[in-house]
Amino acid sequence: MALEGANIITFGLAIGDSATPDLQEVASDKNVEKPETSVLGDERDVAFLIDGTDSVRADFFHIRDFIIKVIEPLDIGIDKVRISVVQHSERPAPNFYLNTYQTKEEVLRAVNEMTLAGGRSLNTGSALKFMKDTILSERYGSRSAQNVPQFLIVLAADKSVDNVKQPASDLKKEGVVPFGVGVKNADRNELSKTNLVCVSAQTDAIKRDIVFLLDDSDNTKDGLPAMKHFVKNIVDTLYVDENHDRVSIVQFADGPKVNFYLNTHKTKSDYINAIDSLKHKGGRRNNIGAALQFVRHRVFTSSTGSRRLEGVPQILILLSSKPSSDNVRGPASSLKEHEIVSVGVGVGDANLAELELIAFKPGFTHKVSEFSKLHTLHSKIVDALKVQRDEESTSVGIFDFVGKNFIFIMVKFAIILFSSH
């Protein structure tokens, strides 16, 4: 077929609910044979086309790690293996071209420093055309004319808005070998139109029940906008839907008040709208102990959407601006006994020792001097959310199993492919 003549190799990995058609469209023929064109030395041109939409924000560091794991074993150099990385959403956004960097150190540094481009939808078809016409062109470092093998690794987390069939076919005619990686809602058939190998893995383990317990006492009125922004930014990193991450918000002062339960909303837009609608009610006291007891008995329950009995991680993020008016020791101990992972966030006059007593472990306590600085804790809180219950009910990285196995599978294929002649 045309793919062999063009020396372009495509692979596909579908994870979780990835739909089949898109992946298969992008991938190489399952029966494709290795090109007969002889290649001098270990020269390769390897381009990564990765999902840059908002839906991968929480997992973007895994994408960076994946790229690093693939390229680390390669002999990178301007006369050896060249690397390019392009993000795509509504439109493609190159991070660097095949001829941008000369050494492996430069490439690894560039990958480590990548940030998410962002975007709502995925136009994989136009991005594939961009890869063929721009990235994999002589002007930007491609050595296709010298019979150097051309590899394209495509990673997508959702279905493409536009059609990928023709752009994928055009790539194959140019001899590009595509490797399709589908996560979350990617269309597996669509990616398979570029893929040589299609592997299925599960991401069902990525489920969390997360409750925000927010200080609503009188002295937090001016800080409410910053609190809402803080919560929205965290929720924006989550894979929110009924079968994955669920979120609840409870405000407290003299007493607790539920804004919404874990089973109230179904979509991220619903959650964001609900957070925007939060109002300050006020109260003179800051009864953290009573609020902890309330969420334990009234929010982390099956009837209000908790999946604790199904083994889904239960996480509480407490935000307080002053010491508690009541005792927190008993309620905090009860949360730990029921394997609820608590994260303490203090602002201003919050009692740090008290927050450490509540937190699941000392590293899960953070404090800033004022509400306007809450945004500086964003990455630390997101990291704390990567927990799940293992066989001994200890806290481990929620993405460790999925991420490590995902990388292992991909690197295994990549190394076998790149080291063969």
C-alpha cells in the first residue's frame, strides 16, 4: 500500500472509552510490511502530534512523561534522530520543529518546559494535514527525500470534529508511519486510520469523589471571588462526569450548608455554573469540627452520591481562614478511620497545627497569607488529588498504575520500532 512507499509508520493505543473508528482511520494497515528502502545508520524523523485541549489538562504531565520515555533511549542529534512536538486543538500549535534542536538535552528540556496550549475541540484532520505539509517537510527538518523513515505519534483524548480519513490517507501516501494513542473519549476507529498497532487499556480507575468544605464566616466575604476561582481551576483539571470524578461543595460558618451534592450535577459546565452561583452567607463562628462531622455523615454517603463502598477514593478539601470555634480532633479522626483523604488549606489567621491534625498526612497541609494568593497552591492541590486506595488502604498516586503501564506499552512498541532496521 501507499504507506509502505512513503516510509511513514503509524501506531494506535486506545484507552478506556476510546471510540474505535477514529483510531483505525489514522493508523497504518495492520498487515503493513516494513519498508524495503534501506536506511543509513540510525536516522529517524519522529514527530509527536498531541492533544492540546482543556480535557487533558489534569493528565498533561503524563503526556510529557510519555514523550520523554519514548525519546530517552533514542540517539538524538541533527544527523541522527530528530524530534518535533506539536499540540493541536482547534488548530495546531508547534512546540518545536524537527530542525529546532541539535542535542537530546535541548529536546528533553523543551519537552519538560511544555505547557498546555488549551482549546475546546479537536480538529485532528486539519492537524494531520499540517503535519504532512509543514512539520514533515524539508523546510522544517524532514529528511524524507533522503529516505529517512518518518514517524508520527498521534495522541488524542476525544473525537475529532473534522474528518481524518483523507488527511490520514495523504500521510500514508507520503510514507509517514503514524502511531495513534487514544485516551478517554478518543475515537479508536478514527485513530486506527493512522495506526499500525492498536492496543486497548482501561482507565476506569480514574474516579474520585471530591468535597470542597469552604469557610463562609463573616471575614471571608471579600475572599469569596478568589475562593470560587480557586475551586473552578481545580475542577477544570478533573475528568468530571457521573462515572469518573464527582464534586460537592459545602460552605460552613456557625453551621454547614450544602451547595450541591456529589450526585447533583453531571457535566463540567453544570459544576462551573454552580460554583459561579455561590453566595456568601456569613456567620460569626467557624465550627470546623461540626462541618467535618456533617460531611462525613451527610455528604460522603451513598444516598448523596458517594461511591466509597465501591472503592472510589474519597477526598475532602477544607479551606479555612481562622481557627476553629469547636473541637476538630474527634471528627478529623473519624474521617481518617473511614479512609477519607483530607487536604487542609489555610488562609490568613488559619491555625496550621489544626489543619495538620485534620489533614490525611502532613504534606497535605498548605497555607497562604491572603485569598489572592490561593492560586499559588493550585499545582499542589492537584497533586494531592492523585490518590487512590490500594490493597492496604494507603495513599498512592491514582495515575501511577495507569500512567506507568501506559508508558510501558508505548515505549515497548516505540523502542522495538525505532531500533529495528
